[in-house]
Amino acid sequence: MFGNDRQQMRQVFVEAWRKYREGISLEPLEQVVASVVLEHPEYQGLLTDPEQALHKEFPPEAGESNPFLHMAMHISLQEQVSTNRPSGVAGLYQQLTQSLGDVHEAEHRLMECLAHMLWEAQANHRLPDEQAYLECVRKIVY
């Protein structure tokens, strides 16, 4: 989505939020970023402080989740749904959002599967297992 450079990825969020707040025209990706930031008022203050946003650490042992990872996962899920990749995820997503009546909550539930798939791929030095991911999503939906 943004490459592997942490600073660059964070800068995309900071810049999209700045442009949104100032009423400046947004590029398509910036529109997606801004819409996710709007769903997370708890992160908006961080994004208005570029120095802190670009350099703050979010170690898991500190008990604070990484807002950039969280928002990027929302964007990843939205991209999966828009492209239906892996095949079938869009229909499952629609079923879950309909069942819950809340898109944001549905994304939070699916993020558990996405995070697990990514963690396993990284831990085992392999590509993400899309079939295992879809099975996890099915268990949440059904």
C-alpha cells in the first residue's frame, strides 16, 4: 500500500489528514486515508502533531496499539473487498456487515484474521495463506 518505509507510510497519514482539515483537494488514496482517520477520532490528535506521529514508538509491551497499523489494516481490508482478493472475501464481508449493521465493527472483527495471517506468514517466513485467512473469516461470519 505505502511501501516498507515506516516514515513514508506515516507521512501519508499525516499529510492526508492535514489536507483534509485544511479543505485541500485529496488524491484518491488520501481520500481513503482521511475516511479511515475520520472513523478514529482517538488518533486524530496524533496526526496533527507530525513530529510525534513520525517518531513515536508503539511497543506491544507498553499496552498501546499502533494507530498506523490499525488504520492501515482498515485500508487493507477495504482494498481486499474492492478487489475481492482473496476470492470470496467481498461476499463474506458483505454478509458480516449486514449481520452486524456496522461496517466499522465488521472490519475490526476481520482485522483479527488479517493480523493472524500476517503474523503467521512473518513468523514462518512464507507468503500469507489466503485459504487459512478465508477460513478464519468464514468462522467469524457464520
